[in-house]
Amino acid sequence: MPSISLFYQTFTRQNDILQQLSATLNMPLITDDDIIASIAGEHGIEPDKIQHSLYEKTSVFNQFTLEKERHVNLMKIEIASRLRASSQYIFSGFHSLLIPKGVTHVLKVLLADEKALRVAQAISEGHSEKEAKKVVRQSDISSYVWTDFLFHKEAIDRSLYDMILPVSKQPLDKTVKIILENFRKTSVLETDESKQAVEDMFLAAKVEYALLQKGHKMEVIADKGDISLEVNKSVFNFSWLANALMPIAQDVPGVKNVEVVRGREYDTSVYRSQRFELPSKVLLVDDERELIQTLSERLINRDVGTYAVFDGQQALDIIDDDKPEIMVLDLKMPGIDGIEVLRRTKQNNPEIEVIILTGHGTEDDRKTCMALGAYAYLQKPVDLDELSRVLLEAHTKISHV
């Protein structure tokens, strides 16, 4: 018996539709919360970090942490594991878009409607007009960020679904009836090819997991035990990279053969793997743009993940959105100065280690900063080896908390 995956825009009466489908088909409903709870419990990850990967914009540090890719990978493994055990589910939410098109015994549905009608529905459910518009807008942004990350497509792109239903076009019962009619078509029945697609999904996800653990990000394609690794960024020595990747993939149970190929976007940027034992979420804050950008590039060349901003307010905004682990902070800046940024950071996010890097600080400034909780106080010009050492010490302290 087939399954259903249902993605929806907010305020499309999705809960009523899901309840009717689940009751009619007597099939378990799997939500984003169910997937998150399962992954968090099995892997010891804080649920809010997985939620952030699902619903929020991609972190500025993600290219170094690969956190979003790793969370998405665990979702793929979880979904594939469930489909291997049983073909009878209703998957509902953002995770439902992770089921490949080749798994044809899962009917892929989008519930959609015009924004004005969804705002009206939200108001009918008790929201003020202002609040309704805000929630609809934010949910649409989250949907776009998610599908852009996965497919470089908009959430309403027809190629992602078997059917798109504008819910205001017919009564609720009619919407459910249309889904059920399509669900019972022979084209959605479980076949040997569709079951094999589930096995391919599972194996590809397991290989991807092994690669991500070693800091390698690429597209993994599985076909009955044969694995193709697509490298989509140029590398100086392709043969060396291929020889490094192949043993990782070959060690995954179920893998028969491995090939490493250049992907369609191979020449667009430079490939780099990430060393997770080094700091990967370092925020650099200094109004001297050229200096801080050069420092950022030099640290990245040492496999330290950095992001640079140029004033105190930008730093506080990044802290709210992306939660760096370490901040390297100048003191003398226009607007909100470094001491005030340090004070607010330690007040609201005491886990962030702050390294002061200044060319104008006094001894009194040093004492003030250390009393406010700074990890270290360094003078410009700083030796890169010395800064790297302090960053690694701060990272080690955070890792052992």
C-alpha cells in the first residue's frame, strides 16, 4: 500500500485535511516534530538546532560547520528507515520534500492558496490582521529558504509534486476526496522499482553521512549498490580527492562499487573539506574593513570558519540569528563600541567566548573587558600563529563544556 507526503502553505486547513486522511486510511501521521524528536533522541542533538535547520535561513557559518547538511542527512536516513519498515505513512511537513521522485509509491501533494485567502483564514482562526500577515509572510520565507536549499526551486514549483491543490477552490471534503482518488490509482502502487528507490535513498544517505562526518559535502547517487559521488566544486588535484573519498564510501555496508565524477557545477567554485576539530563559527568584528577581511581570509586558509562584520550592531544581529561560538572583537568602533558589545553578549549569550583584538585599548580597558568575561585580550598587530592558538584554546574549552 502506498504512502502520502504532504507539504503545505500555512492556513490551508492542513490539520483538518491531515486528520481526515489519517482517519480514513488508518495510517500513522509523521510530522516534522516526530522526525526531529527521533533524531534528537538517537543522536543527542538539541531539537531546536534541528528546527533551525528546517525552518530558518541558512547560517552564515554553515559552509564551515555543514550543520544544515548533516541535519538534513539524518532526516533522510530516518525517513528511508521508516519506508523500509513499512510503506504506509502520511508524511507531513518540511521533511516530506526529502522523499525522492523515484519513490513513486509515495503520493506527493502540495496544499496551496492565494496569500489573501490564507490571511483571511488566519483571521478566522483568531489572529489579528497584522499578526496573520506576519505569520503568512514568515512561513512563506521559510518554505522558500528550504526548497531553495534543497533544489534551488520555489516551494510551489510543480516539478516537486504529483499534485497541487488550491484548497479554496473546493470544499474541504472535496479536497480530501481528490487526494484519496489519486492515492488509489495504480500509478502510485508499490512496485519493485519503487521499493528499490527506497533502498537507494537509504544507501545514498548512509554514504553521505560517512562523508559529512569527514567534512566532505557532495551529491551522492546510489543505484543498486553502485555509488556515484559528484564533486561540484573544482579541486587542484582531482585524483587525490577521489582516492580520499572512495575508501570512505566503500566502507559503508551495502556499497558495491564507487566512482567519483565531476558534477555539472564543478567549475563554479573551489572545493574544500572541513576539519571539525578546528573552530568553525568565529565572528570577526572590526570597522577596519580591509584588515578584518584579510584576517578572515587568512584564517579560512587555516581551516578556521569565519564571518566578518564591521560594526557593533551587525555583530549583535548575527549573534541573535546565528550564534557564533567565538567572537574576535575590536574595541573602538563607531556606534556601539566593543565594550558594550561584549557586555550585551555575555549578558545574553554567556557561552560565546570573546577575544578582544584592539590597537587602541588601555590597561583599564583590558581590566574592564576581562571583568566582563572576555576570554583573552590581544593587541594589534597580532601574530596569526598567536591568534590561531588562542582560537583553538577557546574552541577546546567550548567543546568540553
